[in-house]
Amino acid sequence: PSLPRWAAQLGGTFFVPISESKTVPFGGFDLKHKAEVSHNPSFNLQLGVAFGNPPDVYKSFRFFYSFFSGTDPRGQFFTRPITSHSVGIEMQI
């Protein structure tokens, strides 16, 4: 079958450094629109705290809450709309 081949995506991550603190709040979002699905857009929001060296927050230990609403990102199920809430940890190695 022939599927439309275009998509649009917008996103960003924002850190809010607090002076002389090893804890940095952050937020991020991702908005996607895909031509091959009827449930658009897909939206992801992430809010959390980064621990570590504030000047190097992208390589810090992070604890966060994540909200997702949109089409299932797993390929074979991408026609199913879902909403999910989760918590997570992330660490760059």
C-alpha cells in the first residue's frame, strides 16, 4: 500500500538552574504529526528534576514524570490512540 511520507515534529527541553544548587528542575515536550495516522497530533510532556552538576545538566541523573497522548509509537500498533502516565529515571553513561 502507498502511505503518505511526511511528518512534522516540534520539541524542546528546558532547564531552570537555581544558583548554587545541585538540583535543577526541567521540562520538555514533543509534538508530532504524522500523515499516515488519523489520530493527530501525538504529544509528550516530561517534568522532573536533574541532580548533579548544573552547568552539565544534560549528563546528570534525572527523575521525571512523563505524560503521553496520541498514537502508539510502536510501529505495528500506531493506528491505536493511547494515553499514558509514567515516572522514570535517566542517567547518561
